[in-house]
Amino acid sequence: MILIADSGSTKTSWVLTNGEKVIQTVHTKGYNPYYFKNKSLLKTIKSELLPMLVTNQVDKIFFYGSGCSSDENCSLVKNALCQLFPNSYVEVNHDLFGAALALLKNKEGIACILGTGSNSCHWDGNKIINNVPSVGYLLGDEGSGTYIGMKILKGILENKAPDNLINNFYKYYNITFDEVLSRVYNEAEPNRFISDVSKFAEKNIRNSWIQETIKQSFVDFIENQLKAYKNYQNLKVCFTGSIAHHFKEILSDVCFESGIKLGIILQNPIDGLVSYHINSMRP
């Protein structure tokens, strides 16, 4: 049995396969070693994954995770998995590597993630050859759910958003001005709350202020990420992630206006990763 995981900061998708077909899919909380301690991953696997798996006889685990961009972070994740699956071969890679595999396979292009966070890379068909460093939601993550959420929160809290949208926001979350600030500055995992505001944006997508906020967030992503790659206008650019999927019409328009050669947009790279690993096992 092979267990394949695609992990973002908000959600992790786990797929169990026998090498021929998918046996089971389980969704748990996300994990990012930059934001959460090792114990958080152990707790999530113990409480949300292991009780759901139809078998604990797993031969290989392939984990593609946000924040797994350094040897240290990969080791943290690998050690946690090895504790709970002591007899399994474990391989940990960056979620960006997984996204490129799922989106481009053996073709050259630019792979982008627009989910809770954002990232991108130039893929040569086999490996990542260039990557604009991801600096997290406090310093970057343009185009991500957290980035969009922060822009919307700022507009609402500063009364710069339309009045009806401000009222709808406080009713939707059943929250006050002071409680919003407390969620952001005093509680654990503020990025999850901030990113969740993108769901409010989706429910109010017909609002022109929301549309313009999302559009500008994607423009910022292109300016800060895509334009950093040489020859970017001649490469196919593919996207994955919940934000890319849910706001794909706005994303497509922004790419067209910016002269970007848009490829596929996938909501979740896990299907492409499962297909890749199943095909790689075939003679």
C-alpha cells in the first residue's frame, strides 16, 4: 500500500492506493512546519488519520507539504511520520514540487500554488530550476487566501469597503470589531482565520469591491512572482489551489491582460500526484 499526501497550511489530503487504484481518501487539518510544532502533526495524524485508515500496513509514504522547503523542515515531517509508520519508507518533498509534478508532469513551464499561501517555480520537466522564495503570509503570499483575506479585513475594519459588505461580514461571522482584532493578534493560528475570509469573498463575489480586491491580489502575484522568471511570457503557466480554482474566471482575465500563457487550473494536485505514482509503478 502507498499513502500519498498533499498538505497545505489549512488542509491535508491523504490518498491510500494499492498501486492500481485508489482505496481510500482522508482529509485532515493542514500542517506547515514554519507555523506549527512537530507535535501538531503527530496529534493530527493520531486523531484524524489513523482512526480512519482501512489498514495501517503502509509500505511507502510520499508527503508533499507546504513549508517543506528546507532539509530541517523535511526532517521534522519525516521523523513524525516514521514514529507512526515505523515500517514504512517515507519520502518528504515540498508541496511546490508536488504541484509541478501534478500540473506539468514532464513538460517545461511555471507551476503556481494559490491556496492558503502562494508559491511558484520554473519547472524543466524533471525538477525545479528556479523559485521565487516564499516568505509567508506576513511578508508575501500575494494572490493567496490569506493575502486576499488580509486585504478584505483591512478594508472592512477601516470602513473602506462598501457599507452593505461591512454589515454582511459582521453578520456572517457573528463577530465584532474587537473580536476580529483578537482573532488576528491574540489567538493561535491567525492565518487560518484570515484565509477563511476568502470564503466570505466567494459568497459575495458579485460585489465589485470584492472583485477588484481579488483582481489586484492576482496582479500583485504576477508582478512579484511570475515576472521574476526569465521568458515567463513564453512559458505555459499552470495553477493549483482552492483560490485559483474558486476565482478562476478572475484569474484567467488577469492572466490574459498580463500576457500570460495560461495552462490548466486544478483545485487540488492530489489527483495528479496519485496518477503520477501509480503510473511510475507500472512496468
